[in-house]
Amino acid sequence: MTTTIYGITTCDTVKKARVWLESHDVAYRFHDFRAEGLDAKRLDGWVGKVGWEKLLNKGSTTFRELPDADKQGLDERKAKALMLAKPTMVKRPVLEVGDRVLVGFKPEAYEQAVGK
């Protein structure tokens, strides 16, 4: 089963999640949004599984710095366009374990997902 964690290297929550995975001997691939970006097909898959509301991090610096007009009238189409343009707006980390998608870091959810 393939495990991939998506985020940015400077995010404290991503760091905690990676430490957890390593301490539980979970082999994973790290995908850095800043270096590798985010493709529409993957984002569509996540939105289909967890919803755009859970993925869009309205508390992120990137989102808060948007012009007010960009924050108004948010719907799935607009939220996906924002996240594709600036992947740092995606709530981090996103963990893919096989076909499961987890957003954020909760040790108990990771334990359940990876079976450790």
C-alpha cells in the first residue's frame, strides 16, 4: 500500500506528521506543494472524498492575504481554482494511504489508517 504525505517543509503540523510516520516505521513519500505543485486531477479526487470545505485552509496566511473579492462567494469551483493557483491554501498535511485521504494530523486517525 502506497503512503504519500502532501504539504510544505516549513509547516509544523507536517513536521509532526512526518515524525509520527517515521517513529512508527511507515514508509512514505513526501510531496512538497512548493516544489512539486498540485494537479487538478488529484485535487478533484480529494474534494470528492473529503469535500472542498475541509481542504481549503481559511486560516492560512496565503488565504488571509487574498483580496476580499477572492474570498467572497466561495463555492467548490472557486475554492479549487484558489487551491490550484496557490497550493499552500490546502490544509496540511494531506495523507493518502491507498485510496484513503486524511486531512490534518491526528495521531489516532493515522494509527487507524496505517494499522500501527
